Amino acid sequence: MNSGIRFDGVSVAYGGTTVLDHLDLTVEPGEVMALLGPSGSGKTTALRAVAGFVRPASGRVFIGGQDVTALPPYKRGIGMVVQQYALFPHLRVDANVAFGLKAQKAPKAEIPARVAEALEMTGMAAYARRYPRELSGGQQQRVAIARALAIRPRVLLLDEPLSALDARLRSGMLAELARLHRELPDVSILYVTHDQVEALTLADRIAVMDKARLQDCGTPQDLYRRPRTEFTASFVGNANLLPVTVAADGVLFEGAELKVPAADATPGSTATLCVRPHLVGLGDGPNALRGRVTEVQWRGSTHRLYVEVGGHRVKADVRELRETPALGTEVTLHFAPQDAVLLGAGVADG
Amino acid sequence: MLVHSRTGRWTAWALFAVLFVPLFALPLLVIVAASFSTHWSGAFPSGPTTAHYTAAVRGESLQALTTSLVTAVTASLVALTVGTWAALASAAMGRRGRRILDALFMLPVAVPSVVVGLAVLVAFSQPPVLLNGTRWIVILAHTVLVTAFAHQSVSAAVRRLDPMYEQAAAGLGARPSYVLLRVRLPLLLPSLNAAAGLCFALSMGELSATMMLYPPDWLPLPVLIFTATDRGSLFTGSALAVILMAATLLALLAVSRIRTRASFR
């Protein structure tokens, strides 16, 4: 099967506003690529460019090595699931799933078996004779996925497929999507979301988008542990970003010398230090930071502390405390040198 | 509910009754009463008789009723087809094209129907297209008049139609013609129904343009009612009016009974 997607310098503009700026990205055959970003970052536009609902101002889109930039949507061999499901309200579930097969003139004798197979795969076989309005949100989403899978697409485009569901259903559907992908290893999946948990859970690689541009791309572990930009660090995992000055043997932050791996940074230059809140500990240790507690939030298994260190707010997620520090008391935080990442020049306040 | 207090509610109902009964209900009731009368004495009609109805369901009157029905059905169907086509086309156009097309189709609403009648009469009284003196000129004028309404109500529905259905269908590999037949038209069906009812009712009651155009062998019911009352046969006219009213209402009721699955959304 010819799957895989390639964006080759794709730009999209609406009436003078550039909503997607020169995107270069390759989704390998069988890969799950998450497009992660806030609203207005251009991620949905990128997906719609693959589907054929927006025409790029420049650049080419390839599906399975074939240039589809000029093809209408119905000739692209895609399957698509959108946030609002878009099930046809006048058709029963089985007719919804059969829609694509009939539209593409699949052999009549094959259709019932393929509809049954798709409904079986998504666990909706028992609901074949229902109308969409008689189903819950989660069930409608399963039908929408079955409808997209029935046509055996080369690529599956998922546009915020879980954001209309409540939290519990969402984690269940995430597991289902992961299972479906194991059953269909050849299909490339482009998954648009603003939810980092969905992206981290499901994707083989994540493309982080902001302000119409691709900011970063890598495996979830890679982006989480070694973010390359401040945007990635704060959007994926909500990191502490501290403005520091590079010193000979580490960095200087508010007068304190911190030991961090800073291989190729020039001493004296400014940079941003990225530390994940859950890797910051309470108490003395290497790389100690002294500051005043400004807020304490209880989050069940953890406590989130906000500590002001020389005018900068540092977040620390620590295991649930027996005794929480009172507001205004002075505490010491620490983190291990290998848990910090030094990001390129530029100063930002965490 | 907007009005909460008990007295407020009673006042609202009373106001409604005072306005609605004399303005809307009473004149229609008087027509019904008159259609069963032989003469008018004082404030009330008298002498219940069904003679006007027996006369009204045969001969010239019956023919006028069928003429009206055939005209209304034909005009509505053509208007619905043309209006829907134009509504779909204008939705696919750019802003400018859409404005021009919508304005063109609104023209017959803005122009008084007498003027439309006269225009049709003048335009089709000479070869090459000589329709004057045939039934087709009446049907044509009705079609022109009601197409505006069909176009307007269908294009409102087309605008409300969520493009995600169309895109979902296209994403599943359906070509535009397939999407139109299997997705868009079925979803528009409730509005098409309503538009058909509106066109039918408007055509059934059309008088002013028809007066300018009707040939002797194609005389719709409103014209007959007008000529009857003009001659002074008020009671015969009333009976015909009740029949026109009943026929139109029955047809509208039948159209509204056509429930579509899309309307259950």
C-alpha cells in the first residue's frame, strides 16, 4: 500500500493572512504523526491541505509519493474524522459506514462484509440499524472512525477527534485508537490536537506548531526531554523557563551558580534553562535555589508549589506533602544537573 | 414564559383575542356563514342552504378549481426546481456573483404582481414566443412570481447547511454530483417541502397578475370568485372562496405530513 504524507514547502493564506507558513514535514508510511499546537497555529489548515479542502498558495502535498496538490478531495484516497463527527443524520449507522464504499462504486457484493468489518473493529456492530441521533457522543465518534476505515484509506486524518468527548471517554478512545493503529499498521495517521496528553500517548512523532509555523518535530520522548525551543518546552509539559547567563562551568541564575550540561554555549551569553516541574525537588541538594512560597496547590497525589526565586516563579511538583509549607516561608528547591536543558539564546520569563 | 404573573397572562390572552378575532378569524367566519346563506338580513346572513356548494362543485366552478390546482402544482414544481438550482449555484459563487443572482431572483417580489403580469403579457404577445391566449402564459406568470419565494427559502436553508457534511462526503470519495443527490438534497428536504407549500399557497391565491393574462379556457378559481362577487353574487362567491381555502389548506396539510428523516436532526 502507498501511504505516507509529505508537505513540501506548503503555505496557505486566507485573504492576505498567512495561516500556514512554508511547512516541510514528512509522515512515514504507517507512522502516527501528531500536529500539536494552540488554536490558530495552522495545524488544522495543514490537515485540510492534505484532505484537499484548502488550496495551498505555494508548495506541494504528496500522498504515498503521488503529488495530490491539484486533485479534488474525492480523488485523494483519504479517510477523515472531524471533531463534530459529521455523521449523515438522514442515514442509519450502516448506511453511513457504507457511504464511502457506495460513492466509490465498490462491488455491491463486498459492501455488507466491509461495513460489518469496520463496525466490528470499532465495537459498533450492535448499533448498525440506529440513526446517529440515537447514539451518544462516544458512539458517534466510533461510527465516524468506522466510516473512515471502511474505505481502506491510505492515510487517516484525525482532526481533534476526541475533544468533544468527556475526560473518561477520551482516555478510553485513546487506547482504542492505539489498538486500531496496531491492527492497521500500513495506514499513516495525521492527528491534529491541542492536547499534549493525546499527542504524547498516541504519536510516533510530534510536530509542534505555533503561529502558522512548524516549531519542532521529534519523538514524544525527545520533545519532552530535549525540547529545542522555548515554545515546545512550555507547550509540551509546561516547563520552568529560567533566564540564565552561561558561565565557564554551568550557568548563573539570580546569583546562584548552577551545574548543567552546557557543552557548546559561549560563556557570558544569555540563554534559557528548561526544567520540568516534576523534576524539581524540595529540600537541599545539588543546584539549590532559595525562594519564598507564593502558592500551594493540592493535586491529589502531588503538591504543586509556586516559589518566587529572585523575581521569577519556579513551579515544582512534589509528592504529596505531610506538612505543606506556609505561604511566605523560605524554602530550598533543587534539581539534578542532567534534568535541565539549556535552550538557545534569548531571555524569557518562566 | 415571558409573562409571569397570572393577571399579566390573562391580559396577554385578552389582548390576543381582541386583536386576532376581529382581524383574522371573524372575516373568515363571515365568509363561511355567507356561503350557506340565501340572503342577508340585518347583521347576520340567514336561511341555511347548500345550494351554492352544489353549484360550486360542478361545471364552470369545478373546472376553475382544477385549473387552479393544475396551475399551482405546475408552477410550484417548476419554481422549486429553478429556485433550488439557483440557490445551490449562488452558494457556490463568489460574493459578487451571489449578490447579483439573489437580487435577480428577488425581483418578482419587489415588483408589484400587476406589473409582472403586464410584463409577461407584453413580452409574450408577439412571435417568436406567442403565449398570449394559452394556459401557458398564466402558468408562466405564476412560476415567475413564486420562484422568488422558492429561491429565497431554499437559499436560506442552503446557507444554514453545515459544510462539514459535504466535506465528510467528499473525504469519503464521493464526487460532487453524488454528494448533491445523497447528502445535500436529502438534508435540504424539509426546507424544500416548506418552500413547495408556500409556492402552492401563493399560486392558489394569485389574482392580480392572472387578471391581466387569463384566456377564456383557463380561468383559475380566484378569478371566478372575483367575477362572481363583481356581478353581485356574493353568496356564490363566498362558497367558492371557502372551497379555495379548503383546497389550499388540505394541500398544505398534506405537504406538511411528508416527514423527512433529516427533519429529526
